[in-house]
Amino acid sequence: MLEKVRIENILFIDIETVPEQPDYNLLDDELKELYAMKTAYQRKEDVSAEEFYERAGIWAEFGKIICISAGFFTFKNDIRHFRVTSFFGEEEKILRDFSNLINNHFAQPQHILCGHNAKEFDIPYIARRMIINSVPLPGKLNLFGKKPWEVPHLDTMELWKFGDYKSFTSLRLLTKILGIPSPKDDIDGSQVGHVYHVEKDIDRIVTYCEKDVIATAQILLRFRREALLVDDEVVHV
């Protein structure tokens, strides 16, 4: 079935997130209490909410999106290209620009969003931050009333599970075993907050995010038994 999907109808996505505030002490008292409650199930007993705040970016209630990268295939005269673009800056603008991309180019029934662990992380995170920022949800993110088979999303991690829901397979591991160049050759997700809040190097984060999008597309190509992308097929726009 996967081979029957026209690959040019797929929008590959990845997001980068950080704690909304650079420091735990910038939260008001109620948010501190709520963060402690939210994270209690993950923290060890001897780890305080403040010490755990560096991980706040993984929750949409306490984090924010600093970059969304998207990629899609184009074919002209049998020549294949993979075009990658990124949205960064103020979060509300990121979300509106990404929504416009979907609404203007990937809103038809045949269009699909694809990411690695996107169903559990990227897509719900984007939708929640759109609600928080009063950005209208594009149809592809508005899942209310949809049956599971009507949801227009692909997830490469879910595809790799083949029905086995007991484990998490990272993008880094999957690219390694499938012979795909690693997107984690500079930074990884645990370092994004520091690079953003302390080093203030958004360009480095954008590059990292785009590499994840390319890697996700490469994984889908391997699932379809198609040739991997080479450097001159990737176009940054």
C-alpha cells in the first residue's frame, strides 16, 4: 500500500522545541506548581522541578516551537528533487507560515503529512501551540471526528513498528541500520535548548531540523525500496 502513495503528495515535517522561558525562575508560582505536577511521573524523587526544567520543551504547555522544517518531492522531466524549507522566528509567525504552506499546497484529500514519531509528538505539539497562539488549525491538523484510517498522517516510527507498540526507535538508530547518513552529526535534541537560549544560534538549529526532515524522507524511500537522495537532489528554499 505504501508504494501506491504518490511520494510528491507527502509533506515531510520536523519541529524543534525549547522551554518557553529560558529559566525556571521566570515562571510564576502557579506555573511552577503545575510544572511540578505535570512532570512528577518522570522525575526521580531526588530531582526537583527546577532541576528538570531543561526538559520543559517536550511539553506544549511549557515549551514553544522555534523551528518547523518541511520537505517535499518534485519531479520535472523525470528529474527528482527534494525541496526543504524552514520557518523560524516568532512562534506565532512560524505557525501561521506553516499553516499557509499546508492550506495553499497540501490541503487536498490526497496530501499526507509525514514525520518520525510525528503522531505522538510533532503533530499534536503543533496543534496545541496553534490553539495557544490563536492560530486556526489547518484541516490536516484538525482531527476531531476523524476515524483512525481517515487521519492524513504517516509516521515512520509507527511504520517500523509493524504493530509492535512496546518500544521506541529513534531516528538516529533507524538511519544507522538502514544505511542512511545520520542527521545527528552536530547536535541532538537534548542540546537544542542550550543552543537556542544560551548560544542564540538559530541557524545551527535550522540546519539540524532540516537534516531530520531529509532523514525522514530517506527512511520512507528505503521502505519503498527506492534510491536514496544524493546531495545534488536536495534543494534548500
